[in-house]
Amino acid sequence: MDLPRSFTIRERSHRILDPFTDEKLAILGRALRPRPGTTILDLACGKGEMLCTWARDHQITGTGVDISTVFLRAAGERAEELGVADRVGFVHANASEFVAPEPVDIASCCGATWIGGGVAGTIELLEASLRPGGVVLIGEPFWRKDPPDQQAVQACRAMSKEQFTTLPGLVTLFRDCGWDLVEMVLADEDSWDRYVAAQWLNIRTWLDDNPDDELAEQLREELDTAPLSYVTYQRNHLGWGVFALMKR
């Protein structure tokens, strides 16, 4: 059980595996104002940057769950680097099947709502680990502009236009699921650039070092097409944000 190698190649220099900068992640932490000792479960935690930096800055404790052994190894190294390995831990597991052994104050899934079959299902999955009165964090894309055709949809890494909704549509969905939206921090074009454009250098340097690898042809084709596709469609049409929810 692991993540395909192409993902770890694209994001090998990233600490945050979403279109969030360090500053955006810090803003979210300050907005939520977690008290020391706040417990967090982060499903599909990637390299654990949220848990590690919030443990340093806010003295939270937490557990991250991810399918990628490469990302979890990086998460453990980051916890050691920041001196918080005694407050955060990481579990190699399928996040779609994971429930915390004890209820937590914050249950999070930032950018991987496929683990619950979509936003509503992921909220339900997170609620299973949440204490009464706790906070759910959902990171999710949304359409900033209506995609004009299927080419634009696919360039935004969606199978269909219906896979994502608009920002008002997301807020409506949260309400209809029985949750209050109490905070949000949204990506901007610069944070999208830092996430997506940084992948191109990762791919190119990997290709230079691994010209005969079985993935080389696939990633060479990706590098040939991804930059133009991104600046033509994804940068303009797709938004992303993290939304804090509390049960009504």
C-alpha cells in the first residue's frame, strides 16, 4: 500500500502538498486559535507540515495518517527538525478507513476528499473521530470561473465539471450537511504558482538524473504540456481553500 512514484517525484521539494504557502498555513493556525494541548487528526496528511508547524507554534498534539511511505518519512524528519516529535506522530494507513481511537478537537482532510467519496462523505468520515463541539477542516478545490469546455475541465485535473462546485456552492453544501462555516483561508494565484510551478523543476531535475527510468517518458510528456495547460486553464479557473466547520 503506497502512493504511485510519480506523485512523490512531482512533490519531492514540497513541504505543503496543496496550493498553500507557509504564510497561508500560519494564517489558518492563527485564525483557529488552538489552545495548547488541542488534539488534531489529519487524514491524508502528506509530509505533516500542518501538524509539525502547529505543534511548534501552538503546542498542539496530533496524528497524521497517509498512504505514502515517502511522505511519512519526510513528516517524521520534519517533526524531528522542529523538535516536536514528542507531540506529533504519523501512521501508515488508508485514511479512508481510519478512525481515531479517542475523539479529537480538530479533524482534518486538506485536499484529499476522495478518501470519503467527496466532500459530504469526508465530513462524515472526519466526524467519526471528532469530539462534540470540535472543528472539521476540509481543503477543497472550487471553480473560480466556469470552465468553457471539457479540455479546460481536464486541465484542472477534474474528470467532469460536476466534480467541483463554485465557492457559493461549497458553502451551501456545508450548510446542507448540517455544519456552520466558521472560518476559511483561500489560496491565491501566487500560492497556486508555488505549488504547481515548483513541480516542473522537480520533474526536470529528476529527468536529468533518471533518463532511463520507466517513468521518464511519461514525465517528459507531462513537462512538455503542463506549464501551458496550467497558465491557460488551472491558474485562472480553479480555486482552493481550507474551510473550518462546526456541527449545528
